[in-house]
Amino acid sequence: MPEPIPFLDLETQYKKIKPEIMAAVEDVFGSRAFIQGKYVRRFEEEFSQAIGVGGGIGCSSGTSALVLALAALGVKEGDEVITTPHTFFATGEAISILGARPVFVDIVSTDYTIDPCHIESAITGRTVAIAPVHIYGAPCDMTPILEIAQKYDLAVIEDCAQAHLASYKGSMVGSLGDISAFSFYPGKNLGAYGDAGLVATSNEEVAGVIRKLLDHGRQSKYEHEMVGYNYRMDGVQAAILSVKLKYLKDWNRARRIAASLYNERLCPRGFKVAEHLSECEPVYHLYVVEVSNRYDVIKSLTSQGIDVGVHYPVPLHLQPALKHLGYRPGDFPNAECAANRVVSLPMCPEITEAQIDRVCGTFLEVARP
Ligand SMILES: *Cc1c(COP(=O)(O)O)cnc(C)c1O
């Protein structure tokens, strides 16, 4: 059996930065700033500066960041939020948790993001917001989305869980809409060593509401102004994220290089891979290629010790948990086609050209476009 190729090599990354990580963890343990506190404040400042947003509020996960963002904008029972079916479940889940209805529209087949052409016809009297997702690290086409939002007075919530430091027309994603949600789940481009997330907004009033909401609606220690959540960020995660944030630009660059190596090997053979908008810089959280014989491809790569994934096999409108929404197979052809055909190949900053050669060699032996 040849040397396995992991989908994501967090072990190699950890070995490189271990002394810094351990020092940061010891600092937190020594200071006992376990929940919120100075390490969280420091990371919030560093991250908001990196994405060019007035304020960042650390929280417990990407999912809680989405819930907080929606709740702070006043999304409530009976409201509708337009989003994409081609995303991780949490996007639709967060909308549903607040009692609102996710309204799906199809994606573009080039980069798998929400198709702005379908948004206007999905707007009703109950629509309050649009939630574009920068899926796989590819910035959505934000200009038309923001124009529609302005025309109908809708809020825009960016799901940036896969797109830390991706840019669109010179601006960082997360700084384009009214508010944005980031995840620092360990496997994300910027990953904690546990769960963590962040809400970013330049609206100070909204930021103030979020700070209360994530800490039991507290105004002071025993005075609760509203019913909120326990969605606070841990100091240890914040300190670790501050260490890792320094490397993020380099890591994203390494991902882009890996993606172009994959493209050079797969595109000439007729495989469809993500095609990005000009004037934008994706960050390749995932490297996705379409095949017509996915079962065989996964079996063959796995048997050679090459770890692959499928993101995502079931679009949100066909998830059992959302069947009450009444969607049917065939409603969103591009999203359903992607769900049936995508394979994610190993992708992380540490992947080597030799590893990419081996992945592509095995892939090309079996895969059909
Ligand atoms: C990971 C992810 C989330 C949820 O983040 P968690 O930190 O796991 O809660 C939300 N949306 C998208 C698109 C994601 O990839």
C-alpha cells in the first residue's frame, strides 16, 4: 500500500507551529481567561482588521455566528431568507432555528455559488434577507446581489465559513454585505482546535445586540435584557486562532498553487472544475471536480490510500429535515447536477506537487468527465 494522502493534513501543519501554539495555550491557562476575555478581544481585532470590517464578535461556531447574525437583524418566525441549496446544512439550519423559512434558488454551474438571476423572482412580501454562501472559497457575484438587496430593502448576510480572506473586486468577502458569519471549525482555511466562529459587521448597533445575544442577553452580570444564547468564544481557541491567522495569507496562496496544479492536469482531459469570476481571488477551501462515475472514482482513490470527499451529496432543498418546505427533485437542476457529480480531492496548504501527481494519476485512470 503506498503512503496515504490525507484529505487535509492538519498534522503536518501542527508540527510546524507547535511551539507557538503551546505557548499561546499556556498563556491562556496561566491567565484563566477561559471564556471571552482578552484573547478573544485581541483575535476579534486582528481578524476584523484582516477582512476590513469595523467590528468582529467572536462566538462558539460558524453555525452560532449565522444564528446571531440573523437574529441581530431581526429575522424571526414567518420571515423568508433567500439562499442557496448547494451549501453545508448549517446555512439553512440557522434560518430555520429562528423560525424563518429558507427560500432556495439555483446556483450557477461555473463556480457553484447562488445565481443572482433567480433571486428577484423568489422575493415575496415576507422576504427579509439574502444569504449568499461563498462556497468552496469562491466569492459569490456580490454586485448584482447587493443591487437587488438595495432595491427591495433586504439585508445581506454573507456565509463566509469557507472563504476566509477570499476577495471580490478588491474587497474581502465578509465586508460586502450587512453582516457576515465565519466558522473556525478545525478543517476550515482558518481552523481552531475545537469549535469557534465570528460575526463581522461595521454596524455598531447590530454588533452591540450580538454581544448581548451571545451571552444570555446580559446587560450586566445578573441583569438580562433579552433572551439570548450561550454562544461565547473560548480564550484558548482565540489564542490559537491569533497564532494561525499570521499564516493564513501564505496558506491560502499555497492552496491556490495546488489548485492550479490540479487544473493543469485535469482540464486538458476534459474535466469540469470551478471557473471563477474575474477580479476575484478564491481561497480553495475545497478543490472540486465533476465526474459521471463518482462511485468508482471514490472506490479507486480510497483503495490507493487517497482520501476524498463529497461536498455535498444532498442539496438542502432535498434534506429530510427540510421536507416540510415542500421542495421536490428537479426544482434546482444545477444544484442537483452538482450534488450528483462533485468529488473533492485532497486540498490543503501542505499538499505537495508529488502528491497531486499521484492523486491525478489515479483519478485519470478511472474518472470519466
Ligand atoms: C462549516 C460551515 C458552516 C458551519 O460552521 P460550524 O463552525 O461547523 O458551525 C456554515 N456554513 C458553511 C458553508 C460551512 O462550510
